[in-house]
Amino acid sequence: MTDAENRGFTLWFTGIPGSGKTTLAEMAMNEIHDRGVKAELLDGDVIELNLNKGLGYSKDDIITGIKRVGFVCHLLSRNGVVAIASATSPYREARDENRRMIGSFVEVFVKCPPETCAKRCSKDVNKGPHDTGKKGCDGGTGPYEEPLNPDVIVETDRETREDGLARIIKKLEAMGYIPKKEKKTRGALQKEEIYSVEEEEKIKERLKELGYI
């Protein structure tokens, strides 16, 4: 294993409900898994039913919820697992405190106009009401505080999910958190293209018939 494969960190997706956080988080987890790196996703039901159950929607409760998720990410990260969190986490101070606690912390701001998010949310009847920080799809209890210096910004109304994911992965590679995808060498490609003995004989016979050998 490389150092990148052993190195835990937290990939934190933040943005208002309906911005596309969870979709990107799931895509990122799949890509990280494909590189042989352990990763766990904390979002939706995991957060609402297990970590933040019993919390209300006051600012204090919301911040408590964000910190709970951050603490779990901290435990996973320090034990060599990539913790991927998808949470609205509307308060900047709580996100910044998680960054200080965890250290190896990559913040992805999933940016999208509220009106676009509202349309998306109206189609998602199963969305949970307590996404670590707001009540319902419109932001509910208070304003969302955008990150001041996120590591990556993905504007889901302006770019495809694939393009956004590509930039996230490129950033993680540049920071040394995940290994770069191995490119197949010419030899490896040739090896994949080797024919069976029977196939080679048939090809030779056909070439003889055509006068090439």
C-alpha cells in the first residue's frame, strides 16, 4: 500500500438542501473505493437517525449535530479511513472547528441557487427534515453561511456532476490523500489482447489463405 492508501482524511460536502451534496459524495466514495482506499459515507439516514436523533432546530442543536458528525469523521480519519460527510452544516464556525479538530480536512462547497434547489427538493418526497442544520428544503431555521475558503467549489447548476467530481478527485490527488489512477502500460494492454491458442491458429490459417504468410 502507498502512503495515500493508508492516510485517513475527511471529505466534507456542505451546501444548502437540494444542491447535490449526497450525489457527489456517493460518486466520490465510489471513485475512492476503486483506488483501493477505505471510505465511509455519513449522510441522510445515518446522520438523522443515528447521530442527531433527539436534536431540535435551534442554532445550538444544529451546531451540536455538526460537531457530532465531525467527531465521528475524526475517529475514522485518524484510523486510516476516509470519512465522507454530506451535511448542510450551515454554520461556518462549526465547520471550521471540525477542520481544526480533524486536521486532514477537505471542504467541498456544493453551490447552487436556492430556487434551483427548491425545485429539486420538491421532487424528493423522502428527504429527511434534519440534515444537521436546517428544517426542510428552504434552509428553515436560519441563513446558510457559505465557506470563505473551501478547498473545492462545485456549482451544480453550471457544471455536470462528472466534471465536479473530476475536480474533487484531482484536488485529493494533488494533496496526496489518494493515489493516482494507474495507467495501463502498453505491455499491459497487449497482454489483455492476447488471443487463445485456438484463436491464433484460426488467424494464422486465415492469413495463409489470404497470402500474407
